[in-house]
Amino acid sequence: MSSELLIPMEPVLVSEPFDNPDYLYQVKWDGVRMLATQADDGVTLWNRKGNLKTRLYPEVSLEVESLNLPSGTILDGEMVSFGENGKPDFRKILQRDLASHPKPAVEVCYVVFDFLDGNRLNGGRSTYQVPLQERLLMMRDYVKPTAHIQVTDDFQSGTVLFLRMQQLEMEGIVAKRRDGFYHPGEKHPSWQKVKCWRQLQVEVIGVQMKGGRPASLLVQEPATGGEPLRVGSGLAHSDWSQILTYAESMEPDRKGIIALHSGIQARVRFLEWTKTGHLRGPVVEELTFL
């Protein structure tokens, strides 16, 4: 295996799904990005940061080897663990991916969505000059489904696929140009992702401080009055200044929290509820000061 591990191409985020015959559309699988290569000395797995993961997924490594891929082939895909509802469970795959040793009790599936020739990196070339549609034909020729390896499907309509992903409460979709090249290590507009955000209207009840500065909001659903939730993204410096004018006291409690008077509401977007009752990927979209 070459010491040079490919850093994968990433999609850019766009706000709305679309239909365009120059694109095909794939499910955005909610898991851990994973690449696999077949070399003369065996199979290697690594994540998008270049960290080796081969020993954590021995069953996947064996099944990649059983595909008899040409030496130098690189598979690009997502390592996914499915929950009881048949949907990808991100917290479950993290139990496997962050472990110090293999945990075969946590079942995984390697969903492959691209097929590359690692030898094309030789000579300092920064792109793989093979159109996506040709790469996918090669992928389907070589990568046959196994117990722990699947090949993602392609769809013709982004709007229809996105609506279905919303109905299933999945993460989203990725639109890919049929004639697009592969751009290692880049966020490139020939791949565009659309996320299925969910929304929540909440009351801001506190600010958590770290290092003497605001770090996150403490919010609560007015209708349910459940456990407070933390939201840290989407706020500008001017927002924090205005929020702190509602402080009951500027002295944080032992947990670093400054309680706020009522009067601030927020619209928060997020991906899903976690099993522990928290919001995954929350972002403040709008603040209302009453």
C-alpha cells in the first residue's frame, strides 16, 4: 500500500433539491466516510482524515479482498450501522468506529458509491480524469453485494428522492454530475448535498460560558417543558451581546450557566433527535426578542 492515502472528495452544501438530466442522485448515507484499497499486500481501510481503520472492520476487509479488485483500486463509500427501524444509526456506527478494538456485535454495512484507480495519483495528478458515469459502470462490474458490502443506487430525480428521504427521516441526498471528475481532498460543486433538516421552536433560558465567553445556548421546548437542550451554532457576536442583556445575573453557576429572563425565542434546525434526547447538528436560524 502506498504511504499516500487519498483524501476523499466532498460535496458542497446547497439549500434545495433540484432535477437536472446532467446529474444523478444518491442517498446521503448517515455513517462514517470510509475508503478501501486493494494492494498487492492486502486491503487497507481508512477514513476521510487519513486514519487507518482496517483492524476495526475485519469482516469488511475480508469481503473487499474477496472481490478480487485490480491492484490499486480504491473504493469510496460510507460505513453504516442500521438500527432496529432499518435506518442508519449514527450513534451506533460511532460505537464501532471509535472503539479501541473490533466490536463485531455492532453490525456494519459498507455502502460503496465510487470506484477509483489509485495509480492515477502518480505523477502528482490532482484529479481522476474519468467521468463519474464510467466510474460507476466499473464499480458495478467489480463490486458485487456481500454480507457486509452493498452498492448505492442511482436515481433520476433529486426532488422525488429528497421527498422520500424526508418522509423516512433520513439525512439527505447527494446530486452528482454524470460527467464529473473526482477531485481528491476538495469540496467540489460537481457534488452537491441537500440535508433533510427538521425545525423546532424553542425558548432560550440560559447561556453556558466557557473560558469567560458564551459557548452555547440552553433552550427548552415551551410546549413540553422537557429537559433543556444545548445549541451552539449559528450565532454571531452581536447575538451574544443582545442575549446577555436578558441575564438574571452575570455570575455563572457552578456549571458555567447564566440564567436568562424569559423573552427570547429561537427557531432551530437540526438533523434528528438522538437516543439520549439531544439534538444532532443544531443550528440557530432565527432569534426573536420579545
